[in-house]
Amino acid sequence: MSKISKLFKGSSSSSSSSSSSSKSKHHRSRGGPSPQEAIHRLRETEEMLTKKQQYLEKRIEQEITIAKKHGTKNKRAALQALKRKKRLEQQLTQIDGTLSTIEFQREALENSHTNTEVLKNMGFAAKAMKNAHQNMDIDKIDDLMQDITEQQDVAQEISEAISRPFGETFDEDELLAELEELEQEDLENSMKSMGGLPSVPNSKLPSSRPSNRATTKKRVEEEDDMRMLSSWAI
């Protein structure tokens, strides 16, 4: 009796495990495949269809060769070869359309997956920025900046106070005027010791250069003498 109960227990446990596995599979199918899995499967399908394309192209070339071989000698065999070529070409056209659709779907999935990853990273960065600003108070920051400005003003005042000269201050314009008076007085004293400046003559001094009119007249006379000498030489 105990063996029978054990048997029933084992069958019940195996059935429960199989039901749980089927439930997990069902749950997984409900969730749907991930974008990476779908992209991978689409790529596998593209590779399979591409190989089928290559096979059909070779078959078409073979049928064309058969049709050329028989030609007018065996029209029936040539026509059968051409019919097979037409059917293969139709399959090739269908595969081209299917490949275009799959390629478009794969590119759309890749773009959506990229956009999803970008959005995830942007959300992660936004959370990090929020955590960084969580302990910051705008009012405290304004107070801190105001304190910094006040301390800069205090430092500027201290620098100006340190650089300010000590002792009595004098007017520089007054000192320059006094210096000019001293120089003028010294010049007058030196002139008196030399007996004063010599008197300037009233008569006009003769010009050391001849007038332009006399120079021009002399040049004309020299040119006339040269012309006369040249005429005599002739």
C-alpha cells in the first residue's frame, strides 16, 4: 500500500512539474520575444532566403542551357525547360519581395530598439541628475553667491587700503609749478652772469644765393653760345 501511494505521489509531482513548466512557457509566450531575438530570427530568415535565391539563379541558368542545347531539335524538351525557367523566375521574384519586407521590418526593429536604449539611458541620466540636485537648495545657493560677492568687495577694499600711501599727501600740480619757477629763476641768473644776450642787427644780410632770374638768364646765354659754336663747326 505504501508503494502504491509513493507511485501516485511521484506521478502527481511529475504532473505538477510538467504543468508548471508549461505554465512558464505559456507565460513566456505571453510576454513575447525581445527585440534582439526578433532581429536575430529575421537575419536568419534573410540568410536562408539569400541562399534560396542563389540556388534558383543557378537553376535558371541550367534551364536556359538545356533550352539552348535542344533548340529546334527537340522542341518539347526545350519548351519544358523554358517553362521550368519561368516558374523559377516567379519564385525568385517572390523571394525578392519577401526579402525587401523582412529587411524593412528588421531595420524598423533595430531603430526601435536603439530608440528604447537611448530613452533608457536618458532616463538613467535624469535620475542621476535628480539625485545630484536632491541635496541642493536654491535659496542656500543664492545666499552663498551673495556671501561670495560681499567677500570679494571686502577683499577689494582691503587691497585699496593696503596700497594707499602713508604720511602727508601733496598736490602734484603745485609742485610742478614751483619747479618751473625755480628753473626760470635759475635761467635769469645765468643770463645776468653772461651780460645779457647780444643785440640783433637791423640791416638786412646779403643773400648768399643768386636770384633765380639771374641764373635763368645766364643759362640762356650759355645755350646761345653753344648753338653758335655748333653752326660754325658745320
